[in-house]
Amino acid sequence: MIIMYILFIVIILAIITFLYVDIETLKLYYPTIQAFLLFNFLYNFIFYKHTLWAYKPETPWLNHTLIEILYSFIIIPLVIIVFLRFFPTGWKGVIYLIIWVFAFWLIEYDYSKRGSFSYDNNWNIWWSLLFNFVMFPFFKFHVKRPFLSLICVLPVIVILLLLFHPSFTELK
């Protein structure tokens, strides 16, 4: 079931990107995609034994690592492109942001209820919702102010490390 859902999401996002995003827009969003990849892979590398969440696929050939690679290189870049491409101004932007945050959260909630997603180290679905309220504005902010956005995300990283992970001495 999870593979069909992932495939469906990838196809829809790819079609929207192909139809509505030109190469100049892709160039504008590329640094934001790179920033996401950097943070995501640093998290996965440093804390590979102490993750906050994990994918639990139904098939033996599709494991957490493969889903994470698909998520990192295809799904989230497409999400970033579509999210940023259609971001409106003013109050419509706030509503748009909230819709994306809750849509992303509801997908995760559905995955967790189906047993395709699990939580560890005191993380839960509510922390994911809060994290989404940081992640999606970060995408928008990073496009406008890349360096400042990276500085602003550092306290978030420190808070996550202090609240949810073992000390660095316990890491490999």
C-alpha cells in the first residue's frame, strides 16, 4: 500500500512540476532543496541509531533507507517546488502554509495509523506537526534570505538535539 501511495504522490507532483514550473524557477528553488538535503542527510547520518521516526514498509525489498532516499531526492524536492511555486501573498499565504502543514501531517498520521511509520526517542505525531510548522516556513524564508534562514534554523536544531537525542558521547 505504501509503495502505491508514494508512487501516486510522486506522479502527481512530477506532473504539476512539469506543467507549471520553468527552468528559471527551478534554479531559484534549487538552493532551498540543497539546504533541505543537507539537513536531512546530516540528521540521518549523525543519528542513524537514534532516529525520531522510521518508515515501516510492507515489503522486504522496500526498507527505511530506500524510502528515505526516495523521500529526500524526489518527494521533498517536488514538494518544495510545488509549494513555493504557488505560494500566494498576504493572508492567502498564511492559509496556504497552514493547508500544506496539515496536509503533510495528515499523510504522516495516516501512515502511522496504518503501521507504516513509527516514532522513537519520545517523538510523536504532535512533534511532527510542530516540526512541519517550522519546515514549511523555512522553505519560503530560505528562498528570500538563504543565509539568515540557515542561522535561524540553528536554535531549532539545538532544541531538537537537547529534547530528543542521546548525548554525543553515545554516538558511534
